[in-house]
Amino acid sequence: MSLRWYTVVVDCHDVTAQSRWWAAVLGWQIGYEADDEVVLAPPHALDPDRHVPRAERGPGLIFVPVPEGKTLKNRLHIDLAPAREDDQETEVRRLESLGARRIDIGQGDVTWIVLADPEGNEFCVLSPRD
């Protein structure tokens, strides 16, 4: 069997706003866009002059519209990690300037920072690492 983790699907109200927000957060690009779906991928994955072997292709993000709002804590979330030479707090401030907000989900005293995107989806910013 040869499966590959292809995408993470994000349900949202405003597909355009959410996809643009996450593109700014990650520095990713839009690979496909329609009224009911926007696909984000890292820039190297969309470079027509670069071949990325199937086994090395990471998952993209797909944003699709749903009518209902978020009501509970996410069962699955995204962890982001600054590069070893970068500063976690600086990245958190950058994300907050884009519209993220710090939230408390009962995490206690931990090394990561829990944030919510503009539609309330939780994600974490880890300590710097490779």
C-alpha cells in the first residue's frame, strides 16, 4: 500500500478570508481556487521547474465552506514551529498582528503557545526547532 498524506481540510465560513490568512501565516501560495474551495501549498510544491518526489510532498491545506460555526475545541490542530534561529514570541506577535488571538484551553504551564485563527480554530506555536 502506498498512501500519502495529501491535505488537511479546514471547514470555515469565509473560504477566501481564511485561506488568505493562512497563506500569510505560512508564506504559502494558492494552488487552486473556486467559490467552494481554496487549496494552499508551499511555494516549492507549485514551482513548475522543480520536481518534488511523491514521498517528499507534504500536505496542503484546503478550505471549504460549511454553514455551521465552530462550537467545541478542535479534535485535531496544527502545530507551527519557528526555525531554530527564530524567536517563538516574535512569531506569536506576528500572528497576533495578522488576527490570531491567544487562548486558554487548559494547557497550563507549557512551552507552546495556543492561539486561535480568525474563525476560532486552535493551533499551537512550538518552541524553535529544526
